[in-house]
Amino acid sequence: MPGSYQRRAILLFAILFLENAASASAREGDSLWDLLSRTDHTSLETLKSSAIPADGGQPLRRTLGPVPGFTLAAGQADAESENDKIFNRPKRKRSGMFGGVGDWFSRIEQKTGSRVSASGHQRVSFRYDSISGSDTAYRDSQYNGQGTNGIYNDTQLDVDATFFNALHYHTQISNSPYRNANDNRVKLDYNTKKVRVEWGDFNPTLNGNSLIDFNRSLHGVQMTNRWTPNLKSTLLFSQTRAETRTIVVNGNASTGPYYVYAGQIVDGSVHVRVDSRDMVQGADRDFTLDPYTGQLNFTHGNVILPSSTIAVSFEALDYSSSKGTIYGSRTEFLPNKSILFGMTYLTQTSPANGTPQQRTERLHGFEQPSFYSTDAPMDLSKPLLINIDGRQLAPTEYTIDRTTLYSNRFYIPRSVPRDSIVQIQYYPYNANPTPGDRNIIGVDGRFLLGKLGSVTIESAFSGLTLTGKDYSGQAMQIQASLHPFKNINTRLTLKNISPSFSSVQSPGFNRNEKSIQFDSDFQATKRLGFTLNWQKAKRPSYSGNTASLISAGNDDYGQYSIGASYRLSDATSLNLSRTNLNTTYILGGNSSNSNDNLSLNFTKGQLSLQGSLARTVSNVSSSYALLGVTTATGQNPGALFHSDSSTVSKRVSSQWTPLRWLTLGGSFSDNAIHSLSSGTGSNTNARDTALDADFRLIKNVRVHYNY
């Protein structure tokens, strides 16, 4: 017989087991005895016979702790666990490397709607080198400029967490020697059906009005609230982390490399356009660009002619500049299912405020009439003061060459003693002034026309401070997307954007223009389809010596492209396209560019083949004034510069995956280039060959070889 102490211990443990077993089935406010009063008293034999029903369905009862004969209605998991005990089945294994602890965390995550994950890497290396001569180039190429001889640590950590389904946290920490905008960041957001609040480093967007579409890498807070099913608003406040830049380079009759040196490029912000044709980033698409070195390469043997222009737009980090602030809001109202009205407001403040800074320089006199030079070119459109020993000179007492917008020399036609001081106060000439504060407000509406399509009307008004002056602009756009027939889609766009219109900058190529554009696609049969794009526009010319936002006039621009696609079989398709671009410059001259392309594509299982034949012809006739050349160079501004070029490209490529772990690919292109510039002709042949092999050896190991 157990003693009193043992009996009390057995009773205590029995109560604890009863409480644990009953907690899942107890109603709120029930005691243990209330629960027992609702249980059924069943013998152990009855329990064994009823543990698994004859029809193999879900078990009906489970035991209540250590008290024999008492059972409760069983859930699937509880019944399976009890059945395992009754019939001496082997104990189920815990999932995951953390066993029971991991299972407990999994249940907590499931019940609370929470999840935490962490990933990253850490590499520790020891380096010892003996280098003769200068070791700078070696360190830069081998160790990314980190140096040699020592212990180095490369670490990156990503933490992603969700709490209670609504609160999300993400951070990334890296000690990379390259300071990418995405290397060290933190973001916290709260998201429900009606409210979303984001704080930290992220890419906020204010979409809805294409004249003000905004997407930048920022540090700030954004809140979106759906007040009613018909009303939604978004508020934004942030500091800029990067500035947008656009760099233009000419082709050099090769696929690259071309270099875009402009600081650290924010990954994912790059836009590339060649002769008004948008390119798609990716090794298997049109181009690749290294965000660290700025190296741009075109893929698939796409040779860029010297007569072609490459424009690259992106966000770049500038750690030496001060940060500006951006405020914005967007409100959308839906009176009914067919109508939407929206209003957008956006403003950006700049630390520089776009105001030029006056400079003062002091020079010793010459003992004879002579020229005096300043350290920087002078902006002759702004006030200029010259004095000698404190006495201001009248404009008739000195001479400045005003054949250009700027000069760094002035002439005093009399002798000035050497111990006298010639002082000049001027504004330095800035060919690319930093814009100051910007603000823009836009109103838009979208109207659904049922099965016929929709019409969108957008307008915007802008203001900008630049070099101490205020510029205002306006923009209007009407776009109709119509589907008159089942197999025909059309889009008509009318645009009128003034030359002085300026939005808060995002990477891309939004143009100030007056234009009409028509796009259409027609699916004649299941195998045959046609496309048509046509545009006519007047675009402001900012070339030559015109200052920013001051147009010399409008260039006439036109383009069209037609295409046809025919599917010969389920595996083979034939494509034919022609694109033509032409521009007549207001400053004199014109240019045209046409491209014809015929391609054959075959895809069968794991094998794909492609062959193409293309011909590009480019003609440029531009004035020296368009190129920015003035009379100071000795050239006649009215003279024309001629350049003609053409290329015939042949290309074949293939990709084959014979095994699940092996992919082979390759391409070959041949480009025959003829160019004629100012009466001098040349012929060039450019070939491009590429071989690729991709091996997936084991689960987390992959080897890629490229030649």
C-alpha cells in the first residue's frame, strides 16, 4: 500500500494529467469536474474496439489522461496518437533537425500567423602575397581593393519575419566593400485589408497617373488606407537615397563593353534605349550591366553602329551629396464600377535649391594691356562685376568675348600696376545645373466603355527652380484602349507635354513632346498574327548651346514598325519585322534608321534552335550647331556633317538540356559593317561566338562555364 505522501503525489499527478488532457476540449469557464461530468464511462475493451471504426474513418473517442474508462470526442491528431499507443505502433519521428523544439515552434507559428527565417553567408580568408612593383592593380583586381596580407571577413545576413499575419520585418546586413543601396537596409510594414504602413528602406510607388509615375529607392514612410470600398489614399514622406542620372554614348561597331561611370548604380533601376528602342536587361535578353563597374554589354551579337545612340538611365548613389526630401500623396475615388477619378501631388526639396553661387577672384595687375583669366568659365547671362583696387570698372573699360555663352577670359585695354589687385565677381557657367525644388500636381480619370474598352484622361502641372529661376509646365494625355472586334486590339494615344514640364525624376525616358501614337495587333488565324505601331511627334531640341529647359525649337520625329508571326507547327515559328525611325532637326539636318529582321524559331522538348537574318541602315546629316560646335572652333555652324552606315547580321543559337543536371548552349553571329563618314568609307567584319555549359552536380552545387 502506498503511504500518504505517495497517495498525495499520485493524486497530484493524476490531476495534472487530467488538466492537460482536458484543456483542448474544455469550454471557456469549465472546471475539470464539469468536463468529467460530460465524459462517457467506457471499459478498456470497448475503447480498443472503438478506437478505429470498422469503416476505417476518423476515430470517435480518446482517453482522458490516466483515468481508465473516461473518454472524450477525438480529433484526428489526438486519435492517431492514442491509437499508436493502444496498438503498440512505433513512435512517429519528429520533423526537422530541431526535433520536438522545432515542432513546437512550427505549431506556434501556425497558431499565431508568425514566421521567422534567416539566411546568409560568412567567409573568412587569410591572405599572404609577395608582389614586386606596385601592388595596387593586383589588390583591386583580386581583392576588390580590400588589400592583402591579413584576415578578411565577408558576411551577409538576411532576416525576414512575419508576426500575427500583419506585421512584417526585413533587414539585410553586409560588410561588402561595395556600398550598394540594397546591401544594408531595414524595412518594417504593417498590412491589413484596409491599412498598410511601410517604414524604412524601400521603393515606394505613386501609380495611377502616367505623367507622374514615381518609383525611387528611398528611406522613409508610406501609408495607404482604404477608407471605403470606393475611396483610397496614399501618403509618402522620405529622404532620397540616390539620384537619377542619364548618360548618352555612341556605338562603336561592337557589342561592348561600354562604360557608364557615374557612381554606385542601384541594382534593378537601369533602363537602356538604343535609337529610341527600349532594351530588356538580362543575359538571355538584350543587355547586361554590372552595377559596380558600370560595364554595359549587348547580348546575342547585337552590334551597335557608330551612328546609333545609347542612352542609359538609372539611380546612382552619391555619398558626398546632401539628401533631399520627397513628399507625396495619391487619392482615388470610384463613384461606380465604370468611373475612377484620381489626384496626385508630389514635391521634392533639394539642399542646393538650384541657386547658383557667386564666385570672387583676385588677380595681380599686368603692367601693360592684357587678358586676365578666371578659374572657371563665366556665365555671361548673369551679372558680372570687375574692379581695380576697389574701384568698379564700367562695361566700356573691359572686353569679354561673347561669341559663346561662357568664357574664362576678359581684356583690360590699359596698364595696371603689378601691386594693384584686379577683382572679379561672377557666376560660374554650369552646363548641367542641379535642379532645385520641384513640385507637381496631377488629375486623372478612367472611364470604362464595357466590352469596347476604356478611355483614360490625364493632366499635370509642374514647377521647378533652376539656376535661381522658376519654370512652370503643363502636360495632357488622352489614351483610348479599344477592342472593336474579338481578334483586334488597338490603342490610340494623344500627348501634349510642354518643353518646360518637369516631373520628380524616376529612371526612364519620359519625353516632353506633342505626339499621336497608334498601336494595334490583329490575330488573323490561330497561326498568323500581325502587329503595327506608328508615331508622329514634335520634340523640343535641347542640343547645342541652349541651357536646360530652354528649347531651341521642335524636332520632327516619326517612327513605325510592322511585324508578322506565323506558326509553321507547334514547335516552329517564323517572324518578320521592320522598324523605321526618322528625325528632322530644328538646328539643321536629319537622321534615319531602319531595321529589317527575319527569324526562325524551333522548340521541341529540351531543345531550342534560333536563326536570324537582319539588316540595319543608318543615315545622319546634322549641323555643327546641333553638335554644340560654335564659331570659336573655326567651323561654320551652318555646315552639315554626314555619316552613313549599314550592317548585315547573321546569327544562329541553340540550347539543349540532354540531362536534368546538364544544359548546353551556344551562339554565333557574323556582322558585316559598312560606314561612310565625311567622304571616308570603311568596311568592318565583327564576329561574336559564345559557348555555355551549366552543371548541377548535387542539390546545392552548381557550376557554370562560359566562353
